[in-house]
Amino acid sequence: MRLMGLIIILIGVIYLIYSILFRNKVTLYHRHNKMIILNEKGYLRLQLYFSVIAFLYFVITGIIVIITNVNIGYIILSVLIFHFINCLLIIISKKLGYISSINNA
């Protein structure tokens, strides 16, 4: 499980580097969501904050996997939590008025 924990930490570091390099581009994690960006600067800043939170989550999860011998179910759960973090970005962006959904009528 040590190798799996190191891979999770490496994924987090790669994700953080990607987020910093492309901090001026809108990243869509959910292609089925059609949205209009109302406040691009605010959305990009919030997206970077959530990227840092996701990075910290990956590092903490990797350390937990290294220290304890958890089963594969915990690792699958961690992927779902990462997906939830990205969904939370969309929800908070809508509440702050940074984005708006396009209704398909």
C-alpha cells in the first residue's frame, strides 16, 4: 500500500502543478454542465482555491494510505470525495454569482 499512497500524493502534486500552470483558464470537470461565467476573475480565483484544497486532500489521503494499510474501498471512496470537491466548486460559484446555468428548453 505504500506505493499506492505515493501514487496518490504524486497525483495531487501533478494536479496542483497543472492548476497553477493553467490558473487563467476555466477548467470544466463536468462537461454536461452548460454554464455562463459572469465573473471570470472571481471564478478563476475560486477554482484555484479549490485546486489547493484538492491537493491537500490528495496528500492527506496518500499519507493515511501509507501509514495505515487500508483496503481498496477507501481509495475508491477518496476518488468520490475528490469528485464531490469539484461539485462543491460549481455550487459555491453559483451561490456567489460567478456562474449561471444555461437552461435547455
